[in-house]
Amino acid sequence: MLRPSQPEVDRLAITTVFTFRTAPGHRAAGMKAVEQTRALHEGVGATVRVWSVLFGGADSLKVVYAAEYADFADYQHKREKMPAHPLGEAIEAGTLIGMSNVILTEIEAH
């Protein structure tokens, strides 16, 4: 079993995931912030994927934004090159609500 203390963790892919909703009446502004943030992440070399939850009860219409990096060193290097991104500004403005942010790593089955 892979444990975080093992050196292999540093070589595994890293994905930072944001989930949020757009505030009522602010869908266009929220999606503009998503596209601007995508341009910034892709500009430093991250792979970006964006989904919208179609079905899922309370999670319906949530947006899932993921930026993927080769490993933790790649994540750190690219984050240092990134300015503050529009998703953060949109949260402060109340355009995006219910934001959560997690950093994931892949676990290889052995």
C-alpha cells in the first residue's frame, strides 16, 4: 500500500480541484472567470478540465474545475509562475459560491 511518507508520492500526478456554483444571475460572469483562469493555468503548462454536474441532486449545476500537473515539483513550479487567478476574485465578488478546493494525487494499485 502506498503511504504519503513514501518517496513515490513525489512522482505521482497532482490535480488541484475546485468545485463551486455560480450565484443566481451570474452564470455568464462565473464562466468568464473559469475561462480566464483556464487560460492562466494552460499558459504555465497545466492541463485543465472543466465539468458541470448534470444530475446529482444537491450537486446539480455545480462546476468542477481541475488543473493537472505531472508531479508535485511541477505543481509547485507552475504555481509560482501564476498570478492571482480570476476564480479567487469571483469568489470575493460573490459571483461564485460554495467553493471548495482540494489537491489530489493518484494512488497506484499494487
